[in-house]
Amino acid sequence: MATPQLTPPNSSASPQPAGKDFERVVGFDPGLNVTGYGVVECHGGTVRLIEAGTVKSKGETLEDRLLTIHSGIREVIEAFRPTAMAIEQIFSHAKFPKTAILLGHARGVICLAGVQAGLAVHHYLPNRVKSTLTGSGHAGKEQIQVAVQRELGLAAKPEPADAADALAVALTDYHLRLRPLFFGTGVTRIRSSRA
């Protein structure tokens, strides 16, 4: 059900090393037709790609499609045993309320799978993800792909865009939640010698 499209050389879903400066984050870009996922490992100041891909829904009814999404997400979680989940929140446009409602169903089953696996689920607005990685809350898909490529040191832009977006969500979780934990959030003040 989950289809990997991006894996680094010699990658494996290895057991998680012990230590307070380690996290394995799975990020999701929810969609009713295609949901992107991206798994990264964070060791202190370094982040590396484990795998990224998509989960495609199948079935004629909404319920069937949600079931395949949920099953695919559980498959990803069981394979990679993340320590946390990050998911993009829904951006709704007043002209398309039905789209937001349908996307909310997909997002709901993804969150459910995370909670069933005992994961803390962290939510990020799309413009927050974009601004964290590119400096602009209005960045396009290609800008996100380039930013993810740079952050993870990849030889090429990650494809498809759904997987790149999911990696961007996981990287946002690293920058906004984990880096302050790994490095502390205290303010260091340098006093003047004249004081």
C-alpha cells in the first residue's frame, strides 16, 4: 500500500539507537487520493533521510479509501518505528469547503493511526512549513523540493512532490520542536567589560 519513491543508498529501517539526542520523525502530507510520507532521523545537529514515498487510496466509497489510507499509514509506522509524527494542517479556501472536509477525513485517519501506535502527533500549518524551509510562507512546490534537497544533502530534487512535502513537514518538526530540545533554548548573554 505504501510506495517508497526515495531511499538513500544503504538505507534500512534499522532499530532506533538509544539516547536523548535521537528522534525518528515521520512526516505526512495528507491527501484523499495520495498521501505523502517522509521519514527522517535526527541526531543532534544532523538529519538524514530514511525513506519517503506515497500512500494511494483505493476503493469506490469514501470509507474504502479511508481504510486504505489508514492501512498504508500503519504499514509505514510499523516498518520505520518513528518516535514522533508530524502532519500538515488543512488549509481551506472559502470557495472550496467540500475539499477541506474531505481532506479532513484523510487527516483524521492518519492522526488515528499515529495515536494507535502511541506517537505524539505534531501539527504544522502549510505556510509555517514553507517559511521554515524557504523563508517564504508562499513558496511553491519546486522551492520546497529544492529546500528539502538542500537540507538532506540529496543528489536530486525529491520526487514526487507529495513525498517532498511530507519530508518538509518532518524537517519543520526538527527545526521547530527538536533542535531547541537538542541544543537548549536558553539565552546566552555576553556582558560588557565596562559593566
